[in-house]
Amino acid sequence: MRTHALRKVFLSIKGIYFQAEVMGQTITWLVPYQFTQPIPADVDARVMLTFVELYQTLLGFVFFKLYSDVSLVYPPPLNLDKDEAGAGVGAFTLEDIVSDQTTSPSVPTVKKVEVDGKTVTNKDVKRAIMDINATPLPPQPITSFSKADADTAPTDVDILPDDFVVQPSKSADGQGAPLLTMRDIAVLPSATSPLLFSSLNIFLSRETPRPLLEFVVRAFGGRVGWPATLGAGSPFDENDPSITHVIVDRPLNSDLASAGRRKYVQPQWVIDSINAGRLLVEDTYAQGKILPPHLSPFGEGSSTYVPDANGAEPTDEDLAAGSGESDGEEEEQEDEKMAEVETPVPEDSVTRPALAAAAAAPEDPALRRAAEIEAERAGAEYATFEADLKKAIKKTKKVAEPVIEDNEIEMNKMLMSNKQRKLYERMKHGEKKRALEKSKLEQKRDALRKAKAKEVRKGTKA
């Protein structure tokens, strides 16, 4: 919450998936719902406890590093009174690291160490090091020096003194390009705004999951309040006039929902807004309305089925307007099919090899001239010949492109090892499976919309 590193949230059957970006690394973890967990009898809890202790120790080191990078004390002090009152994460106090300034940095501390019964100070150690550096090296014997040794010998540029000091740049602006640190990488902009809820004051009703919503809202810069029945530590109460949104999950009175500037929405609005990277329209998530599907934000790719961007269902007016268009499209398709059945295929289009050759190589003037002569012999006009040639070129390209792609894929597969080939085939099988599921969902959606459009049309006629 302090660094606003959270990026995605997904509510699944297994639990709650969180994804954050910490120092340029994407981390995804799963948190179970806060229900009573029955312990199975066939599970050895002592073995599981060993793994728990290992992960606790590992996370302790990780958290110490992350807290230290943002100059915070780890572990954060816990206020027992607030914890007993149910304050949650508010019971922890974040304290900045304060360096110890009791000793002056200009006066170095003298450390004394006994070696073989003698007291040795820092000055003695430095004096000994200076004597060693001042002692000349013994002369080295001169050996033969070949050209191969000259290529690998260090130059004056490679040899740097120990007391090398970085000099400022002499460029026009006087500043060189600074190196990126891990902290700079952590604050780089991302697709999802880390301060999405910074302008909102959100109040949680008593029937909503406070730990989840408090964490995600505060992670994106928002202020959260809750009633006293959910615990202590709320920064504002229900009567605060600065509240912009109220998260509810129970029926409301119409007078209460329409009064004031507050927006009453369901908890899914918060999660979907985070995954969408923007504040969604509140009317779609109002209390009592059917919620849009809660999609996983981790399904990336063109083979994944994605409904409307705003998650809103089409209104009756849209369905009534779209029903006329769909009926017109269906009639046009039926007319085209009937025309294909009734209109016989001319024999000249089947036996025209010159036209097919010109379509395969449209830039060849000799083949084009041969196709023109063939059309003149058949008694066709020049405009008809041009139209037939364009259709033949389009048809040839549609057939040729898949063939070329398949040949390239087969050639690439021949260069793969057995392991790589199996992995590639497994990947392609997964893509085909997802594409099939996507097409099925799209067909089901279109069928539902057509059925609803027919009902709307019948209702308007009645």
C-alpha cells in the first residue's frame, strides 16, 4: 500500500489472486477467503508446519529488504490495543529509519584489537598498508614476447589506479545520463494507474469484505472508511459529506440510493476498475442490477474471449436497432446463397488457363496479354476481363498465403529438436482449443442477443 505496487486482482473459486510489480519483477500470489478451514484427518500437519516455518523465514528476509529500500523499520510495531479492537492493517505503525547521529562523522572511532598480546589500532593497520605499497617489487626476468601475447596484454586503459575518482561530464548540458537504480525502476509508469482511487473517499457497508476492499483501495491511493461494527480505526464515519462511493451488497431504499452525490455500487466495481485501469461507469454495478462477467485479467492474447470493454449489456433500444440490421444481413446472405444456387457457373471460367496464369503472376505483361487474347476469343468485353482478373488475383492470394505459411512452419519444425517440437505442438493445440472456446462463446452471445432482439421486437409490435 505504501509503494502502490499492486496491479491486478482476480476473485476466483480457489481464492483471491493478487499481482504486483516489485522492482520490475511481476509477482502473483493467492490468498484464501476468510472462512473457517476444516483440517483433513489424512494430512500430517507436522510436515506442513515445517514448510510454513521455511516460508516464514524466507518472507522475513524478503520483507526486511523491501522495507529497508523504502526507509522503513521492519518488523513494523504492532499496537495491541488497536489489534484487539479489530483495526486490521491499521494496527501496524510504519516508522522511518532514523540514522544514529550520536557520534560525529568527522571524528572517527578508534578500534583496538589485541594481536599476540600487543594492542593494534587502526593507525597501525594503515601504516602497515602504506609500507607494503611503498616497497618496490623485485625485478622480473625478461621473457620472449610474441604477437599473440601482445593481443591479450592489458593496456593503459585497462589498468586503473585504486584511487580512481569519477570526474564530472564535460558535455554541453554538464550532466551525464544517470544510471537507473532499483528504486527508479519501481516508480516507472505502468498501464494501470497506481493512484486510480486517489480522488475517492469510499465507505464500506457492514456486509462487504473489509480486509480485501481496504487493501486494494488503499493500494491505489484511495481513502476507506467503515462502520464501527467492522472494527476500529476508520478515518471517517458514514455521515461524512466527503464520501463519494458506498460499497453495498444488500437491497437499498430508492430514496437512499437517489439522495446526495454518493454512488452506491457493488464490490465488483472496485476490482473491475482496477483490472480495466480506469474508473468504470457506476450505473452498470448499481445495487440490484445483473453484474457483468468478472473476467480474469491474466488471460492475454487474441484467442481469449473478451466481452464489451465497459462490461455493459446492450439496452433494449440497441437490440431493437440491431435486430433490423441483423435481419437485413440475414436476408442478404440468403439472397446470395440463392443466387449462387440458381446462377450456373459459366464454362469459360473453368477452362481459362491463361487467366489463372496471369492471376498467379500479375506483374508479367506477357501472361496478361495472353489472358486478354483469351478473353477476346471468348467474346468477353475488356471491363469484364478486368473484373475477372481482379477476382482471380484475390482468390489466388487467399489460397497461396496459407500454403506458404504452412510450408514455412513445416520447415521450421524440421529444424527443431523432439522436445521443442512437442512443446510447439502442445502450444498450438492449446491455442486451437482456446480459439474454439472463444468462437463457441461468441456464437452463444450472438444467439442470446438475437433471441432477446426478437422478444423486444415482439413487445414493440404488441
